[in-house]
Amino acid sequence: MNVQEACGQRKHCAEACEATIGKSNSMPTAFEAAGEQDIRYVTDELMHTLWNFMKQGADADAIYRDWLAYVSSLDAGEVKSRYRDIEEPLSGWIPAVIAAGMVAREVHQGQRDKGGNDYFESHLLPVAKSGSSWKEMIVGFLHDAIEDTNYDVETLFGKIKATLHELSLCQDDEWKRKPDMIPCPGSAIVFPSEADWKEMGEALAVLNHHTAPDRKEYIQRFQGNELALRVKLNDMRNNMDISRIPFPASTDYQRLERYNAEYKLLLGMLTKGQ
């Protein structure tokens, strides 16, 4: 298999995974639409996407059957209650994510990626939205700011805090309906603590490759910071999307080979850490 074919398969798998996660997040809606009776409504909706994703792994059949057995055993009322328990607390943190996105869009204004696309839309936003927690989302928005702008971490955090304060005083809820920020925030606004800012600052320090003597040491230092590691994996998945470059050159494919090797190392660190 050549590099182009491998990239195509990786892109397909990533897209299938993203679609699966998106559909799985709407499971309570599926239960409600089915009158909370027929589990087949849920499984039929997810079957094709799950199959396309799971078949990439060696234990596809076992994973799928375990998932199906688990979903079949769930009580519909419990599912919706559990969903609310997860989503409602998270919604309070989303305004901080939106504030970080506003700041990232501002400080990267005018920047383009290697394919000539708007840098915020083509890279920062997808990386942030790939985050599984609000901290991953915020660090995802900011992960290139230290390297590619004249702002330091303290200044960036100050701008986010000021933006978040403005949002908390805003009488107009239009900012809550920004189409590129998912999920939509609720009525509460939670302000990150100093410990939260410290954790995110440490992750951004690890992500800054300018402070590493070489690429090998840069990759190895992710071993000690899970937040930075998860964001870096999200970052690399987006960077390995060759479709962002209209006419890839040999140097682009060479870079992809390096990314592929580094991605495997980073993924191994995450798996080992778990």
C-alpha cells in the first residue's frame, strides 16, 4: 500500500468515526422518536457507519456485538437521564470554548494553510471540535497561537477571560447560536479556575515545538501530558488530511510519512497511559 492509499483509508476511517460519534450523541432523540420502545430504530440508524468504521480494526465483530448488546440492555429513561447529566454540566463550559474560538479567530486572522484555505476554518476549528472535553477544545483553538502569532500564553488567556466576561454580561443570546460552535451552550456560564488555566498553559507549553531541541524530543515529551497528547493527536489527524492541499507535491507526501510515524508513537503513548 502506498502513502496516498494509506492516507485515503485513514481519512475514510476518521470520517466514519466522526459520523458515528455524532449519531451516537443523538441516541436519546432516537429513543424518543421510536416511542422509547424499538431498539432497532437506533441500531438501524448506526449500523452502516459503525460497520464502515469498525471493520478497520481486527476485533471489529466483537466490538460491534458488545456495543449492540450494551445498547440493547439500556433503559430508555435512564439513557436520557444520563445524557442530561453529561450534557448539562458541559454546556456551562461551552461559553469558555466559544470565547477561546473568538480569540483564536482574531489572532490568526489573515493566515492561510498550505492549501490556501482560511487557517481558522480549515485547521483550528476542526481540531477544537475534535476535542472530547472543554479543555481539549480550548487548547485545540490555541495550539498554534504561541508559534504562529506574537501572543504569549498569559496574554491569550487574558483575552479569553475578558471575552468570556463580556459574554456573561451580554443581553443578546445571538453568540450562543454560532453555527460553528457545537454543542450549543446552556443558560449557565462557568469560569475556569486558576488550576484549569495552569493545566491548559502547561499543555500549550508542551505543544510549542519551538522550545524543543529536535523533533524526536518534541514528540517524546508528550508522554507526560495527556491533555497536550490528545490535542496533538487531533492536530495531526487534521494535518494528515491531504485533501486540504489541492495539488500535493512530493514534499507533502514526505511530510505525511513523517506524520504517520509520529502519530503511531503518540497513539501508543495514549493507549499505554490508559
